[in-house]
Amino acid sequence: MQVQSLMISPDSIEDVRNRMDIVDVISDFITLKRSGQNYKALSPFNSEKTPSFYVVPSKGIFKDFSSGKGGDAITFVMEHEGMSYIEAIRYLAKKYGVELKETVQTQLEQEAVSSRDSLYIVMNYAKEQFKTQLLESEEGKSIGLSYFRERGFHDRTIEKFELGYTQNEWRTLYDAALKAGYSEEVLEKAGLIVKKEEGKTYDRFRGRVIFPVHNLAGKVIAFGARILTNQKDQPKYINSPETEIYHKSEVLYGIYQAKNAIRKEDFCFLVEGYTDVISLHQAGIENAVASSGTALTEDQIKLIKRFTENVTVLFDGDAAGIRAALRGIDLILKGGLNVRVLLLPDGEDPDSFSRKHSTTELTDFFKKQAKDFISFKIDLYASEAAQDPVKKAEAIREIITSISVIPDPIKRSVYIQETSNLLKIQETVLLTELNKILIAERRKNQQEKLNVEKQEPFTDRQDILPPAKLDSNGIVEILEREVIRMLLVYSNSKVEEDVDLVSYFINEFEDLEFSNKLLEKIFNIYLEAKEKGLQLNSDYFFASENNELKNLVAEIVVANDRYHISPNWKNYNILIDEEKDNVPATAHHNVLFRKYRYVQKLIEENIIKIKEAEARQDLSEVDQLLMVQIQLKNFDSEIAKQLGITSGKY
């Protein structure tokens, strides 16, 4: 039996498009900063130091110049969350309160549901089953719900984190899921069941309380499960295995519930476990997330950086907590974040501590006790190194090593000054040590790069080759792109009294072959629309299912909006014409340049033909080609004259 799926009506999709706000949508996943009329951010798809991700609210589009991705809000959700088009529509419909009109799909359409979508669907089913077992089954209420109550979790908290319980039976979920129409294959791929070689199949999670793990969009992608009995042959916690939708090194527990508070507070509390996060949220500290008991990873740090650059790491005050704090500090610093450390009193963890104090008490305590990483390390080493010069020197090197991983040189300089003041050591001494570490690291990286280059053929090292010289074909494509840019931005503008821009370009370029077929496709779409009496703008292309087309259009439109004349020039009586005020002249100029480069391309191709004819000693063909060359040169000179340039200059 196939999982039933629905098809959304076009009217519902249009309703979603009309209501969605691209800045609002993208802000759920990354922090945007205003840049003129637009917004920018670090790429959520690639690691970078300089923002290359742009959002243009007036057009309802984004463009990430780092990865090449671009499009509207729907495209962003698809790309960022790995959703299908329909899943993205459903997500946005829920966000904006749009009631979707749906019809049951045919069997063929149901079979087309992707593997990834099937995993999301079955994980949601499992979550609902676990919630039902917690709240409605006798076993769930007496064991699971009692445990949560003992930890002080309220009904709102249980619902917020969608906590659940699994009955202590071998195949409760498995049997129910098969009966509901889910296949054994999908259940196994989702990590919900274990299938032994001898043919035995059983539920992975049995007799445990359940902690669902959500992605940024709120979809359940994994489960953590805690056993409540003292069975020595069973681990205390078990977690979902890696799947197509779950990679534990890229996920933070509670990020979906915490992201808005993190953005609002502009800092994040980082803890270790599920209950630490839940108790802090219930206590009113909602900007808390956890690494879920795993060692902190670079991907998890990047995830935090989408919402804030400030992290306070909360750790238990015992020896294990201190070691964990030391391991995490340098990695967070290396990720470009500002880190503070807070060790709780001995015997306390974030869960127990937050249950004993009010929100105000917690907030005051955290503000007073949190230390920057330098003060933390100095205090940590102070007692044992106080009377031992060797240990003191080692402690100083530890601090300088942490400073060395910070990517921002200005921050490094500030921390060196702070360390100098606190330890009463000359700044020059610390700088010398810092430079030694940086030089050693640089040499190590260079050696690793050389080792890689020795293993790879030089011909494969495209990244270290000098850029190729821009040929005529490349220049022609740039000019073609400029034509399409004007169509996308100024399609409704007039070139002459009775001639709009689209008609003008169609008349000039209808029989001219484009070198870039994707640009030609856009041009032909405008041509076909004009023949039907329709007017198009860039919005039309974002409804296309052709992602390559959407990316190109987004790139062109965003690049156009990134650069504009500052209104401040007017304050100094410096008046510069805006392009939008002079569309006819710009269009005419583009047409001439496009023709000019096209003629030059024909001249270059004709020269090759002449040489080939001469090599064959075909004098008749040489004469004909020379006549063609003279005509082409005449065209070239005439167009150059109109452009006001010397023939062959560009």
C-alpha cells in the first residue's frame, strides 16, 4: 500500500505567493542585515567571511553569489531545507495561515513522491504515535508522563518540544505503521526499525521517553530516546542513525524552538543535553540549544552563526564539564564567534540549576558569572600555576594558542591587549609568541597544500591557473546578458513613443542567434509573450520549475539591484542620471554594441576561413571570402562610428 499524498490547487499556490514575504521567510533561517534598500548576509550554503548573499524585497528574490543559488522564497526553502516544491508550499502555507485546497493524487502521482519526502512523512507519523502513547496509553502515562512531571515539565513544554514515549514492546510502531500504509523499506531508511540478517524486525526505540529532533523548518528529522529502568545491557540514551535527512554533526537540538529568541537576544546559550535545553526554555531562557551529547562540530557552529555571533557556553562545574569547556572554546573561536564561558556550581547542570531558580535569578546569575574565554582560562590555571613558573608559561601559551585561531586580526589584537593587562606581561612578548604560532600554522597549511599538489596532476589544478583571456564569444555573451538584464528590469519602459523595450529588442535581435542558450530561452519567452499580447517581468520566471533558469534570472536581477547611485551625491549638488531615467539611450547603445561584437566575431571566423582556403590554394574561395571581409569591416567601421569608438578598440 502506498502512502496517500495530495495535489495542491494552482489557486492555493498563488495565494501562498501573494502572502509570503521573502525577508520574513529567510529571516527564519539566517540573520539578514539591511544594505540600502536590500539585505545581505553570509551565505547559508557556503562558508565565507564576506557576505555575498543578497535579498531584494522589491523583487521578492534572493541571490547567493557564493554558491550560485537564487530565486524566490519558495526556492530558498527548497534549497535550504532540501524540500520538494510541494513541501515548501505546504511549509509556507502553514507559516502564513493559507488553507490549501488539495485533491487526492493518482497512484502514479503517489509513486512519484521522493524518498526524502517519504522520510519526512514517516518521521512525522512516528512523532504523532509517540505523543499519543505518552498521553493516552496507561504505560505511557504511568512511566513516561510521570518522568516528565518529576522533571517539572509543564503541558506547554511537553507540547512545545513534542515529547513522547514508546511502549516496551518489540513491534508496536512497526505494526501500526504497516497497517497505516507505510512500507518496511521507508521505516528502515528512517531508522525507526532494526532489521536483523536472520529476518527479525523490531522497533529501534522501545520502553523509552522520546525527544524529537527538529530541523530549522520544524520538521522532525530524528529522535533521541532515554531509558528509565536500570537495565545494565541497555545504553541510557539511543539516537536515530544517520539518514538522508539527518546528519547529527549538522544539527543542534532545540534550534527550531530557539532561533527567534537567539536572533532577538543576539546571543545563544550552548548546553549539552536535551533536558538542559527544555528546562532552560521552561524557565524563560529560550535562546538555548544543545549539541545533543556529541562533541561540538564546525557545522554546528556555522548553524549558530546564521543567527548570532555571540555564544555563552554553559557547563557543569565538575572536572568533566571543565574539560568539555576547554575542548569547545577553540573550535567556537575558530568559527569566528565571540565566546563566553559559564561554569555552574559543583553538582549542578543546566537542567537542575534552572529548575531551582526563577527567570530573573537565572538571568542575573548568567550575566554576573559568564566570563570571556581569556578570564576563564586565567582563572582556571591561576591556582595551579601561581607558584610554578613553568606551569604559568604553559598556561600563557594555552591562552595565546586560543587567540591564534581567531580569524579576525583586529579581535586577536584586542585579546592580546586584554591578556597583557590581566597577566601583567608585556604585549610585545605575547605578540612574539602569537606570531610564532601563526607562522608555524601557515607553514603547516602550505606544506599540506604542496603535498596535495604533488599527488594531483597539474592539469587538474584549475584553481591555480591564470584566468583565460576574454575572447569574442565571452564578450558577446556579456552583451547578451546585458540585453536580458534590461528586459527583466525595464520590460515596460518606452524606447520611442509607440515602441516599448521588448518590441525594440525583438525587432533588433529576432533573427540573431544567442551564444548562451539559457539567455536565448529567456529572450524567446519574451518574444512568445509579446506575440500573445502579454507583458512579462522578472516575477514570471520565479514561478518556473526550471531551477537553472530561476538561478540565472535571480543572479541578473540581484546584481542589478546591488549597485545604485547614493542619494548623498545630491547633497553636494552632484547630479548623476539614473539608468531608469535614460532607458532609450541605454537600449540603443546595447543594441549597437551587441551588433558590433557580433560583426567582430564574424570577422574573426572569416579570417580563419581565409587561412584555410589559402592552405588549400583555393584562390576562387579566397577571393569570395576577401569580399565578405571587406563588407564586414565596413559594417564594423560604421557601427564603431555610431558608438564613438575606434574600430577594433573593444
